[in-house]
Amino acid sequence: MHFEGEFSVPGKPADVIRRFADVPRMSACMPGAVLEAQNEDGSWPGGMVVSFGPKRIKFSGKATVDFDFGALTGSVHGRGAADMRAARIGVKVLFTLRDDPASEKPATIVKVASDAELGGVLADFARTGGIAVANAIMADFAKRATAEFAKDEVVAETPAPTAPLSPAPALSAGSLFWVVVKAYLARLGRIFGTGR
């Protein structure tokens, strides 16, 4: 599954890429992410938790990250699996940063390109609503990152203790289901000429 998108966050690109390099801080902005201590080889073990009502399923794996501070680019490579029906995922995310000319204050546009290999039950899910879910996850990450970066601006203006960002809640299968249903209905509307 290939996905491309972009979002804007506060701050100059050179500052934003340094913030992105703080992997534990950024993982707290990712919906459902669980991060463990960094391995000696530089990889980050962890996973993602998806809730199905009261039941939670954890995808466990590891990721590696790389940043080019001069070029304002970065990448994340990850692999994970869950015991549930042999669900597997491999993902490669590349991102580039640039100034956001539409913003009055310093802001950065983050352009994301992602390729995911999904196996087991996830393969069918990706075909029906993978792009819609990726958009929802990206929007949630952008919202949480914006709130997190705003703390840096407040600290710069008036130093005061701030509470650390609590980890993002588990991804809710119920809310993701409705994202998929809306995307499917919109696609049907375009096919039959009734869509917007």
C-alpha cells in the first residue's frame, strides 16, 4: 500500500527536524504507539496497540530511524506482527520538511511518503480502507505534534514547568471502522455519480 500526504506543524524546519529526532517524544504523538528503550544497534523496539472495544491487540516489532538535518529529510523503517491471524506489517516512511508559506508564524510542512507491506488479515483491510486509515492516523499525529511543539514556544516565552505528553491512546478499531465505511461510501458515490 502506498500513501502520500502532508501536514503543517509550528516551528522552522531546522527546529522541527531536531524535534522529530527525539524519538520517544514523537512516539508519544503517534496514535497507539508503545516505545521501549533503544537497542544497542540503534533500533527502537516497541509496537502499536489497537483496541477492539475492551479487547486490545498489540503489534510488536522494531523500527530504525535516520535523519539528514542538512537536507531536512528523514526515514522510518519498521516491521511488526501480532499473533492474531498472522497479521504482519512492514513499513517504510520517508518525510521531507519545508517552510509553510501560508502561515503567519514560523511553520513547517511535513510531506510524507509511505510504503507498507501488509500480510494476513491486514492485507484485506488495506485494500478496503488503508488510505483512509493512514489519513486519520496522520491527522491525529499532526494534531498531537502541534500541541507538543506549542509547549516549546510557551517555554521560550515564559519558562514554566510543563507536564510531559501522555502517550497517545490505543487506536480504536471502532473509529477506524467508520473511517473505512465513509471512504467506501464516498468511493461508491463517485462510481455512481452521487458523490461530492
